[in-house]
Amino acid sequence: MLLERLNGQPENVEFNIPCMSDYVGVVRLAVSGLATRMNFSIEEIEDIKIAVSEACTNSVQYAFDNPENERVFISFNLFKDKLEIIIKDNGKGFNIDQLERTPIENRNLDDIDETVPRLGLGITFIKSLMDETTITSEPGKGTTIQMAKHI
């Protein structure tokens, strides 16, 4: 059994996908299979799939002005007590400190400055569905979303 083999050392599964929305489903299938083998519940697996989809979709849609020939890197680290997922792109990145953090429901659409990135629904979903979430980004160097779900 998979969890019995994870004797303190994580197993690592890595791959990268073309920066195209068609491949987000492939990542969903991969994480679903891994989470199933780790004995997550059906509800937890659905939460993980949504979070991974949102993170990959953010990279595919926003990381690159010209995504042709660009890649999104995905790493799954399987621990005995959790599944850690890292999604990274080498795209535009952004300054996290300058994010407008006004909740969506409190925003006046007439007052939104489109030049300022916002903490969107995707990131909000990821943070609410996963047990751990860390986002690092630097303008011109890309974005990394690290998330984990505990068993």
C-alpha cells in the first residue's frame, strides 16, 4: 500500500504541461489518482481537484503575455500524512504586497483599478479548500503556489 511505503520520506511525482487550458484536466486526473491512492475521502479529493485546477488555470491564463512554448511545472509530494502540491510558472509574476485585498462582495466595480492585481476567487478557493497555502511571486520571475491537504 502506498502510505505504508511512505516511511518518513515523501514520494515525488513531477511533470510539466504546455501553458494551455487543455492540459489543466490532465493535472486534475493526475492529482485525483494520487489522492485516491492516499485514501483521501471523495469530498477531499474534489476539494484538491478544484484547488489544483484554479492554480493551474491562473498560470495558464495570467502568467504569460505570449504563452506559446511556455510551461507550467507541477510537483506532487506524497507524505504519510499529507499531499503537497506545488504549481510554478516562470511568467510575469506580480507584487503580492500590492494586491488589492478587498473581498469580492464588497467591491464597487466602478472603483476598481484594472492595473492593480487582485486576490481573485481562484486564490480564495485554494485557500479555503486546502489546509496550507503559500503563494510567492516576483515581477518578471513568476509565481509559485504551494498547497497541502492533510489526511
